[in-house]
Amino acid sequence: MSNLSTRLAPPKRPALFSPLMSALLLACSLCLHARPAQAQVPSQAPESTSTNTAPADASRPKIGLVLSGGGVRGLAHIGVLRVLQELRVPVDMVVGTSMGAVVGGAFASGRKIDELEDFVRRTDWPAIMADRPPRQNLSFRRREEDQILPSRIELGLHRDSGVSLPPAAAGNSSLEFALERLVPPLQAESPISQMNLPFRAVATDLLSGDMLEMVDTPLFLAMRASMAIPGVFTPVRINGRSVVDGGLVRNLGIDIARKMGAEVIIAVNVGSPLLEEREITSAVGVANQMIQILTNQNVAQSLKDLRPEDVLIDPDLGNIAFMDFTRYEEAIASGQRGAMAAHERLRALSLSPEAYAEQELRRHQQPIQLVKQLPLASLTLRGTKHTNAEALTAELDLPIGKPTGLPEIQKAAAELYGRGDFERIDTQISDENGRRQVTLNLTEADWASSRLRVGLELYSDFDEANRFSLSVMHVWTWLNRWGAELRTIGTIGAKRKLGTEFFQPLGAGSPWFAAVGASYGADSVDQYNDQGQRVARLNVNLASAALAFGRQLGNWGDIRLGTTRGRQRLSLAIPENPGLQLKNSITQHSLSFRADTLDSLAFPSRGLLLEAHLVRQTVEGLESSKDYFDIRGLAAFRLGSWAGHVYAEAASTAIGGNAGQLGGFLRLSGSPQGSLNGSSVGMTRLVMARQIGLMPVGFGGAIRAGFSAEAGAVLKANDKALLDLPESKLAGSGFISIDTRFGPFYLAAGSTYKGQSSLYLFLGPIW
């Protein structure tokens, strides 16, 4: 019989306020603790020692490796470990804080140095520091919300508890997924005290300010807790205590290593230096400085505990910032140089090749692995209260009796994770008599069943086109046992809209669904002559109701067949003519297909976006119907340090109708928005950009510089070919793009060949 536990966690709520305000408050309270009292995290089992650890050679001293915290600077520990390996210096125990706990915990779990370096290079560090999980893990309904409102300002809204504000600037899920990849699966849930190489992680009790020395905490949870940077990552609850980053009270745990029995200590200090006065320009900077003062003070106190036989490694990390994960290679290299500077003292501690190989063999020794695949005997979901275990089980591709391995189980857990309903998912696997039992322990997120998202849309060409809209979207989930949802969207400003949709799966866990919706919208549409000059502006008001049936295609798309009935009113706003109004009733029958596998909507680097619609429209009073077809697709790619996408769209309708419009930023940049229209419209563009910076954690993501090359064509009702030269256009733009919490923001300059040029401020979707 064998057992395995793994852990998944879903998206957390993004912050609305300064991401370090909670850190500022915590720092002020901790100033009262000159040297906080030490405490161990209460454990439900007595402390135990590993049965696999061979007794140390009595002829040599026990060596303790102490690794400090320091954000990306802590990756220098990997370079130090590389040198210790080359010099054959044994490590008998490890103490780590924050990033030092992550690197030290992985090393103690048996990871090789090459594996640590490979992990750092392959990890998407900006995604880990973001406030949401990888987009490819989300369900299609959640991805659809991103397209409707590309904002990450979200909070819970409940009648009893009111507004649920977020506890951190960055989500936990991406960090926890990364730690799961870093630690061997069978070690993740093992208590620290049972590891082959003795290890301790240091954390801080958020309420008392006490230092917590985690002893019997599972390795995964200890690493996660030690890196819970206040105001950046959510605190972790361990045995009823709220736990955060240990650097606040003991960034260099020399005394802990001494208590574990270390006779010689190798201490690696990578802490950040204090900022100069000219560098402190905001409240965030003040909060950072206060935390660093606390950290430096407790490090200075710890350094007094070093003895003459101990070795201090202090890598020269220059101006590498705490969160500048683009410089991980520099950090690792600095760690190597720092360790080599102490190579004479380290060499005195080295072992013979044979003795060192034996030491490493014990460190790499892993528990017995699970059989790759066994028939599934049972699948149990526990912890469902608001959600429905029957419906969730039916969604998972884990049929009873089918041979099932760890990858299939992890994939199923990730599908539940992508729904956004759960705070945590613990997976337990038990094998007995050649069959496999799987239990998913679910912790529901109290805020997820009623979520409010707030977004902005801004468009300006510094001329006549200046529009601003504020939107809110409320999603109410699990309205019945089959998982019904109610999604409501309201927009005010240049666009005015109110709409709601009731989405009902046709059975527990069924991919088939029905959707009923109603909406009212008001907008203005400019009319242009053949020279691209605006000649009129129409006000358009439309109230409609819709019914659709469809099928979800995994977590990446859906297909729908629907009917919409609407009432439209057109009036002339410019030139003003109150007496000129047109009212009509419209009926549409539609078939649509949608697919979305993009890794990001702000600036994707892989995946596809595809939408196709076929519509038959009938206007009351007209004897004939008009068919309309449109398709659009976006394919994202990465080319070295450049990322971008290729986009194309085409639309066509009956002669005399209007299939679409071109003009505006990234839609023939430079030309007035909507100035080109006709019965058939087509365009394509290539967009490429490279990262030139990062927004502060909690305020957004990457800052990019890039360009676009665009081409488009319009077929008028009397044209004979789609690519008539007068209506075929080439355009391009250069831009600075910032991934903000409200969506992608652009400052751009665009121009159409043999046409107009324009500057742009743009915040909103680019598709």
C-alpha cells in the first residue's frame, strides 16, 4: 500500500489598494519586538527524526548551511550550492528563510543542482508574482470573462459579510504550482522532521510577531509559508496560526542551526541593502525601507553568533532588486563568485570523492514511488458545501475502472482549480490490492460564489475621438445543484449597456447548456464619406432578448445555436435632426464557434483565439432576410526575446449592408476609427514587442516596446473586387505597452500609408 498527497490552489483575489500597506502596518508592529520570542509551530504529531539519515562521521564536524531570504537575490544560493558540490563540502543540515527556505528545502528534498538551475530558467517568474493563475488552467467561462472585461480588479460581494477585500497583491496559485514542480511529489507532504537531510524553515506569526521554527510542518507548506511576503502573498494558516515571511524576525537562522547540532556553520547572506534617500519616492518605498531595516537589524544580530570556525558568504549582488526576476542568471553567478572567494576555508571541510558520493546518495534517496497506472477504484470529493460533488465528479475525466496515473489525477485537479470556486485542493492517492483510491479534499473560497469585477476603457486619438467607459461585472455561481450561473454587466460613459445572462448546464456536470439573456445598449456610430471625412453621427439604441443552446468544448471553447429578438431605434445626432428617427424590430438566428487557448489577453505569447459567427437577420417589414458571416483569429508566438501575434478577420453581408468597420489603433492605425466600412471587410496585422521593464508587484505586469504592421481592405456595394486599390490600406504603429490591473494600456503613434497619422492613448481589449 502506498500513499501520495499533492496540493493545488486556485486564483486569489487581486488587490485594490497599495500592495505593501499591510506590510507597512506589520513592520510598525514588529518594531516593538527588538528580538522576538522564538516559538515552534504546534504540530499534531511528536517531533521525529528521519530513519534514513546515516550517523555523521565522528571524525569531522557537523556542517550546517544557513540560507537567508532576499527575493530574487536568494537565487544566489544555487550558485553557492554549485561551488559546495564542486569542492565536495558536505551539508548535514539546512536552515532557510523565505527564498532561502525555497532553495534549501528543494536541496534537502534531494533535488540536484542542475535541476534547481533548470527550474529557475524554466519558471515564468512574472506569472508567479502576478495576481492570478496561468490562464490555460481556467475554465472557458472564466476565460470568457477576461474577454468581456479584461480587468483584474475583483472582489467578493456577499449579503452577510459585505465586501471581501483581497489579502495580498499577488495570488498564491502560481507560486504553489511552481513549488509543486520544484519539490519531488512524494516529499511535498512529508513532515520536515522526516526528511533525509535535516531541514528547518523560518516564518513569522502575523499576530504575535514571534519567530516560528517549522518542525513537523509538511515541506511544501513550510516553504510556502516562509515565502509569504507581507502584502505580496497571502498569509498561510498552519495549525490555526496565520504565518508570513520569516525574514521579518530571523532572516539568517544561525542560532537555529546551532540548536540542531551544527558545529560549523556556512552562512549565506543575500539581504538587500537599504535604499538611499533619493530612491525613496513613495509610500511603497517607505514601507520597503522599513521592512529592510527590520531585516538588516536581525541579520546583524545573527552575525554576532558566528564563531571563528564558521564561514560567512556574502555575495556581491550589486543593485539586483528584491523582485527583479529578470536577473536570475546574475544572481546565480554572483553566488558562485561569492562562494569561490571563500574556497580556501571551504576546501578544508571537503570530503574524499567516495565519502562525498555516499553523502549525496543519502540526500537523493527518495520514498518508494507509486505504480504509474492502476485501475481507479474510487473517486471521492470532500468539503463541498456551496458546490455539488456529483456535478464536479461528472466533469472530471476519471472513470471508475480505467487505469489512472498521477498525470491524469493532477490534470483533473487542475480542471477543478480552473473553475475558481476553491481556496485549496488537496489530492490524496491510496493504492491497495492493485487498485487506486483518489480523494480530493476541497476548500471552497468564500468570496468566489459572488464576484464583482471593475474595469475601465479609454480611447483617445488626441483629436475628435475621446471616449471613456466604466464597467462592472457581477458573477453569481452555483445557483442550483447543476452549477447555474448568473452574469450581469453594466457600462456607463461613452458606451451605455446593461445586460444579464442565465447559464444553465443541462445536467450535473453536463457539457450541454442553455443560456437565456436580455440586454439594453446605447452607442453612437460615426458615418464617413469616401475621403474618410465624418459627415454624420447616429445614435443607436437596442433592447434585445436571447435564447441559446450549446456545448462546452473542454475548457477551451464552445459552440452555440441561438435566437435573438430585438427592438432598435436610430436617430441622427450630428447634424441634429430630432424629427428623423427610425424604429424597427430585428430577429436573428445564429450559429457560433469560439476557441481560446491564449496564455494572456494583455499581450499573449502562445495560444490561439478564434471566433466564427453565421447570422441570418430579418428586419420587420422587409420581405427578405440578410445573411451575415464573420471570422476572426489571433495566433500568438514568441521569437527569442520578442513576443507577438498575427491577427486576421473577415466579414461579409448582403449587398447594401454594412459588415464591419476599420480604422483606429491596430485596425489601420492613423485612420479615424470606423472611417472605412462596406459590405465586405478584411484586415490582418502583425504585432511584436519585447519587454523593457516590470510594474511594481500588485500594480501590473510587463512594460513593453513594440510595433505593428497592418493591412486592410473594404468592398463597397458597387465594387467588383475585394482589393480595389482605393479601399486597400497599409498602416503601422509604434507603441509602449503596460500590462496594468485594468488591462493593457498603450501609448502609441500610428500612420496609414498615403493617409492620416495619429497619436493614441488606449486602455482596453485589442481584439
